[in-house]
Amino acid sequence: MRPRRRPLRSCLGCGAERPKPELLRLVRNMAGDLVVDRTGKQPGRGAYLCREGKCWQKALKPKLLERAFRRPVTPEEIAALAAAIATIVDAAARAASPPEEP
């Protein structure tokens, strides 16, 4: 039996190819809204980001997002995506850090 193949995706910010589960997915859903796809399975046009701050700061530039989603992106949408991504990255960082001792 052959080993199962893990799909690779490219980060919008740095261009690195990584396995799909390691990346954070942004999606233009069927309503046309840009949202963070926590499950990685929402229908719509997707773009992927590393969970590192430098990648998503670079990727949240209007031209990169417009090219990835094939539509104009407003500053309000960029701000909403940045806030959602920051929340997810901060939560992951807290979960990965060792617990503080009293």
C-alpha cells in the first residue's frame, strides 16, 4: 500500500510550499465575502498563509489579495481579515507556550 499523499499549498506571503494542514486558509465564499476558513473546507476561492506574523503582514496587501481572490478588496475587508488572523495566531501561540507556574 502506498503512503497517503498530503496536498501542498503555497503561502501567499512568502511563497513557501507546505502541507495544507499547516497553513491558514482565507476564502472568498459564495456570498463574495472574505473570511478565514478555520476548517479548510468552505466552498469558494481560497488562498493560504503560513501562521507566522511576517507572512500574513506581507500577504495582507491589497494587490496580493486582489490577485488571489480575483476581485477588488476594500480596506475594511483587509482590517477584518487582519483582526481575525491575529486572533487565531495569538490563540495558537498561547496554546503552544508552556503554562506559567504560580
